[in-house]
Amino acid sequence: MTRLFGTDGVRGVANGLLTAELALRLSQAAAVVLGHRRARSGQRPRAVLARDPRVSGEFLSAAVEAGLASSGVDVFDAGVLPTPAAAFLVADVDADFGVMISASHNPAGDNGIKFLGRGGHKLDDRLEDEIELQMSQDPPLPTGADVGRVKRFSDAEDRYVVHLLQSLGGVSLQGLKIVIDCAHGAASGCSPEAFAAAGAEVVVIGAEPDGLNINDGVGSTHLDPLCEAVVAHDADFGVAHDGDADRCLAVDHTGAVVDGDQIMGVLALGLKQAGRLAEDTLVVTVMSNLGLKLGMAQAGIELVETKVGDRYVLEAMRAGGYSLGGEQSGHLIFADYATTGDGVLTGLQLAARVAATGRSLQDLAAEAMTRLPQVLVNVRGVDKARVASDERIQQAVAAAQSRLGDSGRVLLRPSGTEPVVRVMVEATTAETAQSESDLLAEAVRTHLAL
């Protein structure tokens, strides 16, 4: 039987895989698994609920509220807020768990349900499996005063913005002009508010969500509008979020993209100089550019590599006591301030580094690393489960790595959220990276065809 939970909760087409009935059953099961501690003491468990603005989030949040309240859980409905805001609020109000309804960077027709454990941490596989198993059991159905209550969390956004501003430690962004692309998503209100409150002059794009336009031609997966806006407004730089604002990518004053690896490099150097980079170590995934590893090594910073997924980055950070980690895609985790990737926090920290140094983002990014040309190809219509076991594919990978030598890198992996195989090649020239990735992509299409 296929596991219901993927790498980031339960995700699929709204009213396809993800129906109101499934949302109800998931919530009833989560109430048992995640709310048991407070329930054992005779109190009603508490949960924070938030969503991004896609239209299906309205009926899915109603189903989640019904499932939780009917199982004896008090629900604090925070409305439209970023995923990291939900995680913060779980800890801030001492809730037993949180629920975020979002499909992140996916199109508007998709949606997802993600559970956050006590303290705002993502669930490990064991707890997700317990929830899935509990779904086959009859849910508890308390009556009378034991049913849960649903309350509007009226100051949720204010609490989150105050938390973000406190992370700046008094650094002012006055004098900086920053363009913010909110992807017509969950950060459309709080991100511009936080940057403006910190002193920046803010230009906002992609902040008119209508429930259907989330991630549509804007945001961290579509950076051209931000690049154009930064140059047109003569801004110092720009930041782009995705639909649920757990990511942040940037654009320097020339309109050049500054990706998650470069942002991590800039912030790791700043933290090391301030004596705040725990163990002088940065946690990254296997997708991070080889140039980041070389740049950090030159600065005396160690890299710890994990599987792709910010949950694995966070696990490694918690296990080693590290303070900074993230992904090339723009998920950055600051252990001092957050339990998950936070795109607004990342953008503010990056702006604070620019303000504190008086240097341009372009200059800071160049100091942190020299990015090797990297080509990523998504191969669809193949059996992604056989990537690691097919001998012909492994031979093709070995041959490509042999041709590249120590100056390049090859990575093939099945996507955890989409039906594709990702082929990534890094090399000293873009032409070499492209030719090797083309060869490997063709091998995948040929040998893993369905």
C-alpha cells in the first residue's frame, strides 16, 4: 500500500486525492496521535490552523476544523499566514500541534495538509505513520462540554511580525529600497509589513491573491518579474517568496538571481564573523552547488550534507546543534529563531547583512562563493522508483562522473513530491554541464520508461 504522507505532508490535487473527507479523517487521526498528552491530563488539546490563500484552502480548512473540534481539540484559526508563522505560533501559544494547509510552490489546483508537532517542529516519519494507522480506527466522538471550540486567532499576524523584527537585534533597514515578490501567496500581508516596520523602503509585487493566482508567473519559481522590478525601481535588491513563504530567493541590484546557496553563504560568513555560527558548520543538501562547498572551505566553514528536503536539514541541525542550514531552493532554517524554513525571516536577515556591512548583495554573494554552472533536468514519464537499482543508469552516472573528474558532480534522484526523476550536473563550463545532463536524461528516458 502506498504511503499517504510524502516528504512534506499529504499533497495532491484538491478534490482529487485531497478531498474534504480525507481532510476530516486525517484531522481526527491527528487529534488522537498529537493531542494525547494534554488529553490525558483531562484538558482539551489545542491546535493552530493556518492556510495559504488558494481557494481550496477554504473548504479544506473547514473540514480540518470539523475533524479537530469533533475530536475534542480547541482550534486557533489563524487564517492566511505563512507556514513558518504557523510553526512559530504553535510554540508561542503552547499548542499541542499545528496544521498548515498549503501546496507551497505548486499550482493553485493543488493543495496539501502538513502537521507540525509540539514546539512547531515538522513530524518525523514515525508520527506520520501513526496518524495514517489511526485513520483506520474509529475516531473519538466526545459530547457536551468535551467537544472542541473553534476560535479566530485575531492577533496571529501581529505576533509573527513582532517575532521577525526581534530577530534583527536592533539593526535598521533604513536607506535600503527592497522589492518584495509575495507570489500572490501567504506572505502578501506580513512580509511587506515586516520589511517596512524594519525601516526599508518597500516596493511590492505579487501581493494580490485571489485564490487562483498563487505562484502564477510570480514568486520564487518565476523570478523574471522580480528581476525587472528591481532594475526598474533602482532598488538595492529584491526578495521572492513561494506560496506559503517558507522559501526566499533574491535578486541583486543588477537583476541577477542570488539563489539559496549564495544566500546561505552570505549569512554563514556573517554568523561566523559574529561568532554565532555553531560549530562553524553549515548544513546543506546534496543539491547544493559544489561552489558553495569550496567557498565555505576557504572561509573555514564545514559543510554537513543531507538528503533533499528541509526536514532532513532540520534533523541534522538538531542532532549536531548547528545554527544554520538550508537548501538551494531557498528554504533556510535559523535555529535561533525558527523550527522550519522561513522565507520572510531569511529575507530580513539578508537585508540586515547588507545594511550592517554597507556592501551590495552582489558583492556579498561573490565573496561567499563562485557558483559552478549547474544544469537540472526533470525527466517525466519514467519509473522513478528504479533510479537507484537500475544497473544501466548507475553505469551511465559513473561514466559521466569519470569524465567530469573532481571538477564536476552528478546527481540523479527521484522527486519526493512529483512524478519525475531529477538529473543534476555541475561542471566547469555550462556547455559541459548541459551535454552531460542531456546524455543522462536520455539514459533515464530509455532505461526507466514505463
